[in-house]
Amino acid sequence: MATEKKNILMIDDDKDFVLSTKTFLEGRGFQVETAHNGTDGWEKIKAGKADLLVLDIMMDTDNEGFNLAYKMKENEKTKKIPIIIVSGFSQYLKEKMDQFEFVMGRDWPAAAQMDKPINLKELATTIGRILG
């Protein structure tokens, strides 16, 4: 009996990063869909196929990924989908803290967070751990 592939949705505006990561994860048995901004990502999330999100923070706006993550957590149908934030956000946060004050004091919307550049093997391990 074959196990069903887990569906990963990658939302990131860096097309080269998305392509290389998608190829790597598909080589490890995951089904990977992609979107390059929060609007397209939200449409794919609503379609209901994602078992997990790999989400960038800074896309069309500096906090687009956070906005999407919180939108998901406030929606009954999407709030249980785990999110891995993969971003250069940590470095940027040090420089632009005031733009992210709305995140402070709220529950962190992600199951894990990884800084770019990421180790792809570490990402695959983290996905496997979260999805069980």
C-alpha cells in the first residue's frame, strides 16, 4: 500500500529559490505547489490541498507573509495548516523593527522559522518532523 504524498505549498517571490527548493523536496517524495505572492498563495490555500506551507515574509510588501499567516490562523478551514517561515526576515527585523510591531504580543503563526539562506536537508527534516 503506497502512502499518499504530502502536499507542500511554497509561497515566495524568489523564483530561483522556489524552483531549487521545489525540485529538492519533490526528490524527497513531497508534492510541491508554488505561488509567488500572498494573494495567489491565499487562493491556493483556499483550494484546500496544502498539508504544510513554506512561507516567505517579505514579498510584495515587507510583511505580506505575516499578513497571510495571521489570515490563515483566523480562518476555521486553514488555521490548523502548519507554516514554516523561511525568510531573510531576522536580519531585516533588526533594521526595521517598527514595521513589525503588530506581530509583537501575538501568538507566533508558524510551527518553525528558518533564516535564508537555508539548508535544504534541514528544511526537509523540519517538514518531516512537523507532518509526522
